[in-house]
Amino acid sequence: MIQTVDAALAHARALGLERLDAQLLLAQALHRPRAWLLAHGEDSLTGPQHEAFAASCARRADGEPLAYLLGEREFHGLMLHITPDVLVPRPDTETLVDWALELLSGALSDVDVPEVLDLGTGSGAIALALKHRRARSRVCATDVSAAAIDIARRNATTHRTPIEFFVGDWWQPLGERRFHLVVSNPPYVADDDVHLRALRHEPRGALTPGGNGLGAIARLVRGAPEHLYAGGWLLLEHGAEQAEAVQGLLVDTGFAHVGTRADLAGLPRCSGGRLNPA
């Protein structure tokens, strides 16, 4: 039986948990800040506290994302509510947000009220980050999952960030609406990718569209001309080995200024372009 703070953390280490993960999980179980643990190593845990911490450690050791266990994740300076209904936001996706912010301050800066769309919003991370940083933009977001939209709405309410949400499959719920900027982190992992095993706790539909992983991206690119203003931009996150294929889709669909941005590891992670005026 784990009896003290120090013993609890030693138990977590024995299971293979990283020190920070163990501290965060224990702090949650004890309803204390993480810094408190450092000065209270000999304090005893109650039975319920021990059981809660042990259960969380077992789930983390099984590969469940820390964000699901804590119920939150920071993204682009915003703390977001996260559940297993949505993909855990990754730091690499901030590359997509940063590119979009550059466009809103640069190529699209002459638009009084930029219309911005986040397709497949999940937790609302991208949409919230853009609206938070560029308040004059009018941002809306879609997701095929009603549960995901509920989480995104909760996050928008928490941060007092007005965003218009739609439940539906990609472009489907938008009718004839057009936008100056469309961004998306769609599922792009191939269905035979070995990394899917490690991601088994996250919603599979948010990770892979099946096949070679390019199906959802192709749908987004081909549907974009009907929903972008002339000169509007489409930015997409993709796999590190998919940049050439995504650039080809964009060029074939009539996009110019096609380019790719690298993620934090220097890998090609986002591609996009500007729709040529008709």
C-alpha cells in the first residue's frame, strides 16, 4: 500500500512513468499544486487518494495520453478542456496556427473582417488560437463529431471567444459560404502506419481516413474553390512524407504561391496556397 507522497512517486517511476507525468497525476489526485509535493514527501495519502493515483498511473503506463487523464492541455497559450472524444492538440500544429496568423497580419491584412474557417476542429484548438490572436476575424469551425463540437464550444465559452460551430462532414454544413482563410488538421495517417498502435487511445477517425492517408486532404483541397474567395488561402497539416503530394493537389486545383512549413523538428508539416482569382 502506498502511504506517502515520496512512495507514491517511487511507485510511478517503477511503472516507467516520467517524473513530470507522475507529479502532475499525483497533484491532481491530492488536489494540490505540483510544487506542494516537493515539500511534503512524507505526507500520507488517504485510501481514496492512493486508489485514484494508482488507477491514473496504470492508465498512463498503458499509453493513455496525459491530457485525457488530467482533462486539459495547453495549446498556443490557451488551456483547453480535453477528453477522449477529441485528438490531443500537438505542439507541431502550432506551425499551422503561426502561418495563418502571418497571413492575417500580412497578405490578408487589408480585409476588414477576415472570414476564417477551421475544418475538423476537434477541441477547437486552432479556431480558438486564431480568434484569440486576431479578434477582428470572424471564425467558424466544423466537425463531424457532435461530441467534439460540444468540447470546442465549452473551450470557447471558457475563454470567452465567440466562434460559430457547425456539426457536419467537412464542407457539407457550410452551404455556399465563402472564406478568406481555411485551415485544417485533418486525419492523414495511413491505415497501415505502425504509429497508430501507440495512438490507440485517441479517436481513430481523427487520425486516419484509411488508405494512404491522403483521402481527407484531397477532399478538402478539391472542395476549397467553392468555399474560398478569389485570392483566399488554404492551409493544411499533413504527414512528414506527404508534402510533395499535397503540394501537387493544391497546384492541380488552381492554387498559387504553394509552399510548405516545417514543424519544431524541422520536418515538412503544413502545406498551403492561395486560390488564383477566377
